[in-house]
Amino acid sequence: MELVMTMLDRAFDKETALNNCIFHTDQGCQYQSPRYQRALKLHGITQSMSRKGNSMDDGLMENFFGLLKTEMFYDQEYKYHSLQELAQAIEEYIEYYNEERIKSRLKGLTPKEYRNQASINPVF
């Protein structure tokens, strides 16, 4: 539970404009804890959870994590010598995915470019 709360606090520190966001997770016990739910509510975040045993409720994130594991972890797991190195690699992959990785389903745009086109509040 402490790891989940630490990661949530880091997200709050990194991104301050979270009001009216929807935060979707599976039904893990940490996400159902009153402490976690209070933290989301305090930051104006609406919690959403997948139905039990139904990964298709969160298909976009399931797809993202599948790509992450395939593109930067499988057959490469031994190149990370510490959790810190792995965490850094994941952060770099997320940045790459959002800012450089072109997706045909997004009309040849990166996710960031697509969001900015569709948004009145661009992501910089």
C-alpha cells in the first residue's frame, strides 16, 4: 500500500491540474482502500474501476502495458540492474510513447499530438 500511495503522491507533485480527471484502475485492494480513495477525492479526481475479472473495461491501458512489456522489457529484463534503472527506463518509454511513437489509429500522430488537436487545453 505504501508503494501505491508514494506513486500517487509523486503523480500529484508532477501534475497539478487534475481536477475533473477520471482515474481508472482494476479492483486491486489498494485502489479500494479508504486512504487511496480519500487522496483521489482530495485532488478532485473521480475514481473508476473495471468490473471484476474484465480486463476489456480498461482495454486502452491493457494495450499500452502490453506494448511497454513487448518493446522495452521482454528479452531485455536482465539489462536493468536495479529498480531505479527499470523505473527510469519506464519513464523514458512513457515519454517516447506519448511524444514520439506514431500510431496509425491516431491518423499518424503521436498521442500527445492527437490530444492537442482534440483538446481546448493543449498538453505541453
